Amino acid sequence: MSEREVVITGTGLTTPVGKNCAVNWQSLKELKSGISNNRSDDLPEFLHYTGKVTRYDLPEDIPPKQQGQMKFLNRGATLGFCAAHEAVSSVKSFIGDIPPGRRALYVASGDHTKIGYDFMYPAIRDSVDSSWSNLDQRKLNESALNKVNPFFLLESLNNNLFSFLSAVIEFMGPNTSLASLSPCGGNALELAYRSIKQNNADVALAVGYGNWITEIPLYELEGLGILSKCRDGAGSYRPFDRNRDGFIPGEGGAAIFLEAADSAEKRGANILGKLKGFGNCIEFSSSHTMGVPETVTKNNIASLLIETDTGIHDLSFI
């Protein structure tokens, strides 16, 4: 069987610059960065600047059977769910005609929401003396039973959104969850694309989400020396400036709905774009830095050109 063309017919975004795609696009045209001063007495000033989502709308049409499971979604997963819901909302009536086993789902998590032991803080606070140097084990055990959320482990699982989302929208075809941090969103999109192209699915949803702005991840990123000192406040966010002094972390969710081009054209869908191919490779740096090896991008693009049978002059760069 010949491979099929794959198109984009739905998108969803929940980010610091908007609760949906329309607001994000307007914010982009207005040159908003989404970086703001989120003051905290427990953090040094340069860690106050983050990309925090200030508004998002939880879907109201969650099936009753799954509503109780919402409490297991941490903040990052919730933002991803909102984005996924937006991506499929415009094609909901069409999806109903697709057998669940022909709907692919790939969820990518670069999430740090629940890293650390802050869930134990109330119990520990009750169990230590005023100098925080001695801990009463008996008090800790008693307080933990009453003040520690028993679902802390479930909230920290990276595949929570994957499990929840597959049940809510009934995508039961090819699927997996990915947790390779920065690259995993692109990996999810590639897997979704190939599931349709190779005729293992008729539609596919790729979702990516993450939260890097809780306290422990902020301190860890600072310890690695990769955060901006934010000397220019929110203006320190300059991702394409070679003279920037680091990056500023944020949170958010994004989703892309894919389907076979022939079915999209047949039903008169609004086709947002066509996926022609992917380049995907890995290379380990020989130095002890966190920089990207110079040849990995070149090799990546080379593999893309081979797969799509195109030349370098046929490509634009975003």
C-alpha cells in the first residue's frame, strides 16, 4: 500500500501569551513575550521572571466517568489537556466516524511540576523544632496521615495526561507517551505523522506540555548555569540573540491534530498545513558542556532532505 499524505487540521495552545490559538496569534502580532515578574519571597529576584500561564479554560464536556480523574492531573498536564481539547474540538463530529482503534495518540511530557518533596512540607513543618534541626519521627508519621496528599505519587507520573486523554477522547490506536524533555514534542509529532503515513491510523493527535517554573526546577536550572540573570527584567528574554546570557523558563501546552490528506479534502476541512517529512538524529558532544554539537543540525537536515527528496534551496527557515 502506498504511503499517504498527512495534513494538519486542528491546533491547540495554552501558553503564557494566550489561553488558545486565537489569543496566542494576536499576542504574537503585538510582540508580547509572555515573560512577567512573578514575585516570590522564597526566590532570588532573577528567578521571579518566568513564562507563567495566567488564564486557561478547563473544558466543560469531560465525561462524568473521567471527571474524578482530573485531580490526578498536575498543572503541566492540565495545560496540555486544555491544548489537546482545543485541537480536537473543531473536528469532534468528524472524529466520531473514525473507529477508536484508528485514532493515534502521542503525548510528550517535558514536565517538572512535581519534582521535589514540597508535598511533605506541611508534615515536616509540624514535626521539627523552631531551629529546623531536630525532627520528631512520631509527629511526622501522624502529621503525614492528615496533611500529605495521598495522590502525590499519581500526580507525579509523566503518563498521567496520556492515560486520561486516551480515555476522554477515545484515541485507542497506535500510541505512547514520551518523556525526553526538550526533543519529545517533535518526537511525538513525528510518530503521529508516521502512524497516518504508514496507514496504521486515520487520524492522530500529538500533544506536548511542560512546567519548568516550580522552585526546585528553577534552582536546578540555575545550578546548571543556563538561566538568564534577568538584568533587563522581562526584556532579558531574547531567544534568538547570540548575546543573551541564558534562557527564561516557562510552562504551557500545545497540540496538533493530523489526518490523511484525502479524507481532509473530501470533507472540505480547513487544511492548515501539510507535513512532508522529518529529520531526526542524535549526537553526543565530546566536550563537557551543555552545548549542541555543531554537526547534529547539519545531519538532521541532511536526513530530512533524503526523506522528502528535496533540495536545500526548496526550504525556508523559521
